Amino acid sequence: MQLNFLCVDTSGEFTLVAASVEGVNSVSRYREGQFHVESLAPLTKEVLSDSGLGLDDLSFIAVVCGPGGFSGLRVGVTFVSVLAQAAALSVVELSRLELAVYGELGEWDYILIIEDGKRQEVFYGLFSGPKDQRTLLEEGHMAPEELTGYLLSKYPQLSNLGQRVLVRGGGLVKYRNRWKSYPTWNENVDLTPPGDASSHLRLAMEKFLRNEVVDPLHVSVSYLREADARPNFRRFDSPIDGGRVET
């Protein structure tokens, strides 16, 4: 089936927009840094123009829904939701952890994805099963030095010599000095090149063909924890203090 679709990823310190043209050719644009608000619309316009597509030519739009930074995810998900609603399109939800394990073709019993979660933590996802049927067992956030012990206590089979366990992701690089590896686990820090949207487009196509789509008004964002922003004031709303704000 030849489909045209758009994919947006603002889950990290970058903005990625890509288009698949009839499932054969692709066009992508990438910008480093937390410039999601400034970058997303211009990059989308450029990708659509260079691919020769308009909104009427699209079959759906895909978006990475997390985990990631609160602001970046809100920008990307809101942008896609509005665009899809205006064009009467469905949305395919992608996971950053799912994308990290998607391109791994090795025969592993378990794959642990570790990504930088900021706040001195990692986002993690533990997957099991053969490469064509991998299942997410658990996802969350934790200090990198605590993760190995936690997983071994909850999933003791991970320590068995016969179990093939792979650990990969950007968190291995960022927290190398704090991550506690396990002797029988294999570690791979070979990361996807910045701006490479091939896994995004392939996974989005597969999920669309499986009818794993949602209404643009019901896209779910996966923060895995509370927002990074914290109030820096106390508000007094009672009539006695006149609703003043104390900073």
C-alpha cells in the first residue's frame, strides 16, 4: 500500500519532521536544541514543500508522545493534534522507547532501553520476546545507579546465564559513571544518527496498517513523571489577603 504521511518528534533536545512519500521516498528536516516552538512549523512547511505534498495528500500523521521533556512533548503533540484535526486525519502514537528497540535485529531475550531523563535520572523500558513480537514489560524513571538492582529484584531471571540481555540507549553515554552494569548483560552505545527518521517512518507505517490509530483529540502524552516546571510562588486567594501573590 502506497501511503503519504508526516511524522513529528520533539521528545528530546531537537525537532525532527519527516514525510514518507508513497512508502518509497522520504524527506526529513532536523534541528538541534530546544527550539521546538520556533522550529516545528517552518520545518513542517519545508518538508511538505520538498516532498511535493499537501495536507490533502496525507493519510495520517505520526507523533512521538514521550517519554521526554514536558514542554517539548506538549509542543509536538499539540501541533500534530491541531494539524490532524484540521485535515480530518488520524494520528499514530509513537514511543521514544519503542523506537529505540524497534531497529534492534539481534536475537535477545530481553532489551533494556535507557534514555536521558534529565533531573539526574533515566527513562527506561524493559522489553521481552523475539524481535518480531517484543513486549514492553515495564517503563519508568529512576536514578541510573538504582536501576540495575531494582530490575534484578523484580525480574530475577535477568541474572540467569542463559538469558541474553541487551542494554542500549543514550542514557548509557550520559550516565556511564553512575550506571551499574551486570556482568552477563551486553551493552551497546551505538546510537541512531541525529536526524535519522527511518525507524520513525517504518514503525509509523506498520502501526497504521495494524489500525493502531487514535482521534487527534485523544492523543496521549507519556511523561512518566510530573512536569519539570515547579511553581516559584505561593498564591493567596482568600478575601482577607486580597488574592495577592507572594514570590
